[in-house]
Amino acid sequence: MLNAEDIKYEQFSLEKIFELALRNDSFYMCYQPIVSTNNSRLIGFEALIRSRINDVRLRPDNLIPYVEKTGQIIELGSWILKQCLVDYKRLESYGLKDFTMSINISPIQIIDHDVTVEINDLINELGVCPKNIKLELTETALISDSNKISNTFARLREMGIKIWLDDFGTGFASLSLLRQFKVNGIKIDKSFVSNIATDNDDFTLCSAIIAMAQRLNLELIAEGIETPQQLQILNCLGCENIQGYLIDKPLALGDVITKWAK
Ligand code: C2E
Ligand code: CA
Ligand code: CA
């Protein structure tokens, strides 16, 4: 008998290896804590997909664009949504209360599929409070099929679900789109944060984004925080929440329970 570790996955095409991973339950979700900048209080988690098969092609940066191209993001995305909400309930059963779960969503899940029905069924079936669910979309989602996106956002808002813009500042969304789509919050991309302590331009950009979010009454999370210095600067600038290796890396559910559900 061949052990999973002995299989030479490189011999398979990406199509084959993805099918194998999906059918053999090789995907699992990791959860990265998001904390309050001034007192490190846990706010919630961002869900990030991982594969037990160690192949670079299955890392999220390669996997997600691939399944978006083939359309399989709809099947994978449904699995992700369900897993995140099942794990949410599990964390609650370990005593974690009133935390948020941020789930990355591809625009294809909205445009080619009705994600609202799916989420509505899941939150009812599992008994998850919708106000604790945040869907993260990148700016490109706002310029793909704006009518469909805007109608979907309206329905999600009615359900109580929050919409967040991911990687803010790296795409083409204008400030007016932020208002038009009535997003609840923005995530400052780690490319701006990484040099915030050493690069004047990045510092200026971050402070401008934070000031703008405050004026527009948007919630904020800065991602990719790796040093105490970055944390201190963001705290001074008034960025309320942060996420990054300085706090914790994305953790498998068991490790979240051990480290964060006390
Ligand atoms: P993202 O949504 O911007 O996620 C943040 C990425 O930054 C994650 O990479 C995370 O592991 C990484 N990260 C977190 N803290 C730090 C830090 O302090 N320093 C550095 N250098 N990196 C940090 P990951 O997990 O490889 O995911 C990459 C991208 O793939 C995500 O970017 C997201 O766009 C996509 N993705 C991941 N999981 C999912 C998913 O479940 N669904 C969808 N649609 N996309 C996903
Ligand atoms: Ca994200
Ligand atoms: Ca991001």
C-alpha cells in the first residue's frame, strides 16, 4: 500500500491533483486571529484555505485563481462557507462568544451563482448569528458586474451580514464606489503596512486610508502586522484592529481552540 506521503504529486496535472484533494477531504480551513490594536482583545478570525497535500500549486495564491478560471470556485466556495460556519459553532461550543468570522469570497460566487440563498440556509441550519459573519471581497469585485454585486450586497445587508473590501488600495476602486456599495469595512493591504515604519510614502498612504475610513464611518483592519513598531504606529494613527504574524499565524481549528478559546 502506498502512503499519501509517498505519492509523487508532481506527476499529476493541476486538474488531477485538485480533484484528488477535493475528493479526499484534503482541504481544511485555518483561522487567523484579528485583535483590537490597543488592548489585543480577540475580535474574530479570518478563514484561509489550506491543503494537506504539500504541493505549491495548491497554495491559495495559485489555487484560487485556478478554480476561478475553471468555475470550480463555486463548489469549493460552498465547501468553504459550510466548513467556516460549522467551525464557528465548534468554537462557540468551546466557550468563544460573539467573535466574527471573515470569509473570503470570489466575485464568481456572486455573479455566476446565488451565494445569498446558500448563506441564508447555512446560518439557519447551523444557528450562526449573521451579524458576526464578514464576507471579504477585493476591489475588482466592485467593477465586475456592478448591478448583480450591488443587489447581492443589499440582500446580504438585509440578512445582517457584513461586507468588507480586502486588499484596499491595491485595485481600482474609487472612493465613490465605497459609498455606492455601502461596504462595512476595509482591510489595509499588507503591502502598505510592511514598510510603514521606514517608508514615508507608505506611512502617508496608511494615515490617509485610516483618516478616510474614519470620516466615512467604515471599520478598519490592517493586515500583515509583523513587528511591534508597525503595531505602535497603527495604534497611534487610530487603526482599530490588526491581523498578522505578530499576533498569530493562521491556525488549524484544534490550535485555535487550544490557544484562543480559554
Ligand atoms: P488575503 O485574503 O489577503 O489573505 C491574507 C494573506 O496574508 C494570507 O495568505 C495570510 O496567510 C497572509 N498573512 C497573514 N498574516 C501575515 C503576515 O503577518 N505577514 C505575511 N507576509 N503574510 C501574512 P494565504 O493564506 O496564502 O492566502 C492568500 C490569498 O488567497 C488570500 O489573500 C486570499 O485572496 C486567497 N484565499 C485564501 N483562502 C481563501 C478562501 O478560503 N477563499 C477565497 N476565495 N480566497 C482565499
Ligand atoms: Ca482576505
Ligand atoms: Ca488581504
